[in-house]
Amino acid sequence: MLRVALILAVLAAIGSLVVSFMFTEPTVKDLRTNLATTTQNLQETQTALDKTKSDLKKTSSDLEARSKELDTTKTQLEEATVAASNNKKRADQLDANLAKTTKERNEAQAELAQWQALGVKPDQVIQIRADLKKTAEAKVALEDEKAIFLKRIGRLENRLAKYEAPDEKVKMPDGLKGNVLAVGPLQDFVLLDIGENQGVKERGEFLIRRGNKLIGKAAVVSVEANRAIANILPAWKQGDVRVAENDQVLY
């Protein structure tokens, strides 16, 4: 009987283990699955964290670069302001010199007339005429130099306005007009036959016409003495009508 009892006890234990295994195996599988999922999520989270750190580092670098660029722009603006002020002072000085030269010329002419009325010797008249010629040449040179400085001042003022009042319309001579010499291959810019000598300024805007029909509008991005490049403004394109050579630009 004892042996039978032992056998039954062993069988009962084995049965209990089998039942326990049958109930715990799914739980173990779930735990393993959850562990694998958690491990994968952790890896993905770590990857995302590494990417975030990299993006943050890049953003910090970009901010630092932009800060340096802003500092450089401010420095250039300050330098341009000082240069414009100096050029304005020099232009004022040129005006004063021109007025003085004109006065001296007028006085010399009046004095020459007096000498001629008094019967001045020919060699003296020749010398006086030579002096007057030099004075006139000096006046022309001063006027040319003044015109050059006024153009420089205009360019500097336009550059300053680009930073101080970027939305303000650029003023150019009323009635200014020209023609399109060439059109960019993508219809994105045009070459004009007018430039700084005619009063064209960067950021100035022209209407583009063909006869009495409006074709579009362009904004100047680059200016030379007698040439200019302007970008065609997409918002002003007239359907499928394309800008062509010999179209007229008007301000």
C-alpha cells in the first residue's frame, strides 16, 4: 500500500507539473514577446534620441552661424552708413569748391573786362585767358567728380534702404523706360538696355509692355553703367504670354 501511495503521489506531482506547465507556458511566451518588443522600442528610442541630439547640435551650429552672419551684416551696415556720411560731406565740400571756383571765374572775367577797357597788354590777356581756361576745366572736373560721388551716395543709400526699409519702393526717374535685350531660358530674368547712367537702381521695378498690352513686371537685381538685369515677378505673369526681346519696360 505504501508503494502504491508513493506511486500515486509521484503521478500527482507529475500531473501537477504538467498542468502548471500548460498554464505558465503562454505567460512565458508573452513575457518573452514583451521583452523583445520592449528591447526593440528601447533601441528605436535610443536611435531617435541620438538623432535628436544630432539635430540639436546642427541647429545650435546653424544658430551660431546665423548669429555671426547677423553680426557681419550689422558691421557692414555700420561701415556703409559711415561711408555714406563721409561721401555726403565730400559732396557738400565739392559743392562749396564749385561755388568758390565759379565765383573766382566770374570775378576773373569781370577783371579781364576792366583790363581790356583800360588797354591791357596782349601777353597779359593771353595769360588771363589761360587762367580762365584752367578754371573752367577745374569746374568741369569738379562737376564730373560731384556726379560720380552723387551716384555712389545713391548706391549706398539704396543699400542702406535694403536693410532699414526693405518693403519701401525704390524711387527712379519718372518716365524712365527702356527695352528688353534678352530673356533668360526659364523666363525668370531679363537683360535691359538701360542702367545706372539712366537712373536705374537695384530693387527698382518696371512694368513690361508689348504695344499697349501689359506683359508682366520685373524687379532690378543688378545694375551696370548702361545695362541692368531684372527678375520677372511670377505674380505678374499674364497667363501663357511670354516676355520677349524688344518688349518695352516702363517705370
